[in-house]
Amino acid sequence: MAMQAIPRNPRDGVYPATDDYIHALEVRGAERMLFVAGTMGLDQTGTPGGSLDEQLELIWSNLARILASAEMTVDNIVRITSYLRDPAYAEANATARIKALGGRAVPTTAIVAQTLAEDWLVELEVIAVG
């Protein structure tokens, strides 16, 4: 059986999900799971991007490289947790996620947290299946 990803997004008896995420995603027939550690907006030398937008671009570029190492792409992502240093970063983070996923909605959670370094503005943790 080929892998299937089935959105589970009930509208009755639970608050509505917004257009950019879904409540749950059922995965059937997956052979592999990839759990990606929190990924930051750092360049190859470990230097953070100078702005929020630069860090978001670096995060998604870094994730693409990590996924490629497992012969996966962002299309394999089934879950995202975002750790934001400031709640003001939520909109830019959502915009970057929507762009990176080509509008595909997945279950996602955003948490405001103090990152390990003050200049790490966002950290993303993903689960991918294939």
C-alpha cells in the first residue's frame, strides 16, 4: 500500500482550525519516520541570520538539506512545532511555513520560549514520513 496522508479536521464539537493548519493528519502505509531536532536560522558557520526573515529563510533551507539527507522533501513533513522567541514573530513564521510547504496545511504548534541564545529568534522541529 502506498503512503497516504489523510487530513482529520473536524468542524463539529471542536474549535475551527485556521486555513494554514489542520488539527490532525492520519498517516497510513509509511515505511520511514524522520524526527528532526530543533533547527535554527544559522548559516554553515553557525552564525544566525541578521533578521527574522533571514533566519526563517535559513531554517527552511537547512530543513530542506536535512530532509534531502533522508531522501525526503518538505512534502514529507507531517508535523511542525515552532519555538518563537517573541509572539510578534508568529505571523512571519506562519507566512514562511505556508510558502515553504506550498500552501499544504499540516498540524502545527507555535510556542513562545526563551531560546538558548538571544539571537536565535525561531527554532523549528519537524516530523517527516516516507
